Amino acid sequence: MDSDGRPFRMLVFRGCPKSNKNSIRHMDVLRQQNATEFQINRNQRIRRKLPQKESKVLDAPEIRNDFFTNTMDWGKNNILAVALGKEMYLWNSVTSDVSQLFKSNNNNYPTSVSWSEDSKYLATGFMHSNLHLYDVVTSKLIRQLEGHSERIAALAWNGNILTSGSHDESIINHDVRARSNVTSQLKGHREAICSLKWSKRGNMLASGGSESLVHVWESKKMNSSNFLHCFKDHSASVKALAWCPYDSSVLASGGGVGDGCIKLWNVQKGTNICSIDTKAEISGLEWNRHQKEILSGHGFSSGVEHNQLCLWEYPSMTKVGTLGTHTSRVLHLSQSPDGLTVVSAGADESLRFWNVFGPPATKTKDNSGLDNVLSMKAMLIR
């Protein structure tokens, strides 16, 4: 098709015409010129469309405005778990049904939550170091796991292993099937644990601490001192961690107030790939599984990105655009099972749903358009 949408008028050869060296050189020049021109036109024609506003907003009264918590998680069962004050609520994204799973006593409120990989169980860490495992079908507490002495701020699953990180500076791996649940305890951090993320293959664990360190651990070598890497480039607490879904060697991390940088790491080489200064506290990172992009959630800022979500291209880390109508800082991010929607929890006591991720745009028409242009010009040479 031409720029007016009309079919190109093309001559069709029967058999292959002979080409000489000059025509081949001309073809190479034309291909390079037209590829550049076509890419410029393509960029002007196809722009990434971001949603103008959220698709849904839910009230989240009494959500705790605390950077050192991780109290929202969207399970593969399409149920969003979120802690509001002392209570844990479950919201079904298919039926919109809401139920209360439990209400804690006194000041022992939930500080972390994570669905098991099969969404049969919900793990919840508490302010007073308790770690509970719930069966969400029966809404019953089925197990209490021990090992920590202070607030449990981060949880992550790897099969039947539940990993917990605490303000007591330790990371514990629990086998939820075993009577003696603690399988290993890691003490590589010097301050509170803020975040934990297992890689997709389950062979590596990333941990972020309030002393600004990021550790990477190998699942086969988990002891107190034997971490694979210790990344020291951040200058504030590291709450945001996310493994790249299309390159298992890439880990993204985000720093808190005073840092505000998104950093990409090569965990095979132990090197920093790049660093982007967002000038805002980073509370969450979510990769787009359908296109090469990453979304960041922000809080306090020295720039203009406060209380917003920012979308970045990967690997260039060029900013695509911003989203945001939160009136207070973004506390948590979580992604729907199909990878199309991201929910942000804000200190303004709201949950906002963004249809920001989607299937990749088809490239068939673009490629055929370039081929048509080249075919037309090539005919003039022969």
C-alpha cells in the first residue's frame, strides 16, 4: 500500500531477471536508504498509546503508608490480595466479589503478602515476626512458620519453598511441606530486608536491603556468606526488584528516596548494564511480558515524577510516557495473570488499575510495506 492506502502498481516478472554487480550495489544503497526512511515514517505513524486514565478504581481505606511493606499481590487465580490496616481482603477480578480473609489482633498487622505459584495458598508476614499460611478455599490458617524475630517485610515463592525477609536482617527459606520448615538462613545484609524476588527458573534469588545493597544468591549455594553478587551502586533502600522475562540474565532494581535510580544488572557477569535517574522514590517495577518495556511506580520526588507510573522501553530505557492520578505516593505494584493490567496501590487509599500492557503490534504490514518500496525502486534499475 502507498501512503494514501492504494495498492502499488507492480510489474511481475516471470522467472528471475539477471542482475549485474552495479545493480547489486544500487540495491544495497537503496535498501539502506529506504530502511532508514521507512523507520522514520514508521516511528511517526505508530506511536505507543498509553491509557488516558485508569480502567478501574477501588477504595483502599487504611492501607498502610509504609515503604517497608509489601502488602499487595495478584495471584494466578485472578484474586488480588491486599492488606488494609489489620485486615486482609481478597478481590476477585473476574466476579468483583470481595471477601475478608482475616483480621489480626492488637498491633500485629500484615506487612507482607504473597500467593503460592499455584495460588492455593496465601502467605502473610506480620509486624511481630509471625508468618502464616492460609488456605484461601477454606479461609483457614493451616500453618504458622517460625524463624524471624522482627517484622517480615518481603515474601517470595519458589515451588514449595517460601522465602521470607525480615527487619532482623535475615532471609529464611521455609519448606512448607516439612515439619522442620527452615531449610536455610541467609545473613548477607547488614540492615532490614526490603524485597525478595526469585528468578523465573528458580535458580537465583535477588534480595534488596535498606542499606542500599542488592544481593543475588544461587539456589544451590544458599548459606550466610556465599552470595553470587553484591551490587552496591544504589544510595538508598532497594524495595523494587524484577527479573526480565525475555533475558534471564537481567535483573532490574529501583532505589528509594535519595536514590531514585532504575538499574539493570547482568547477573551472569556481575555488571551494571545501565542506570536511569528518575529523580523519584521507586516503590515497584513490573516488566511487560508482551512488549519489551518496564513500568516503574514512584513516590516522593525531587522532580516531576512523584506519585506516578512511568513506562520505559527496553533495552534503550527511553521513557515512553507517564500515568498517574494518585494524589499521594505509589506504594505497591502488581500485575494481572494475563500480563495486560497493572494495579497500583497508593497512599491516597486507592487501588488503580491500568490497561497499560498489551499484545505486541503486528509487524507484518510494516515489513511488507518496506519490501514493496524496495521492489518498486529495484525495477527502475533492471
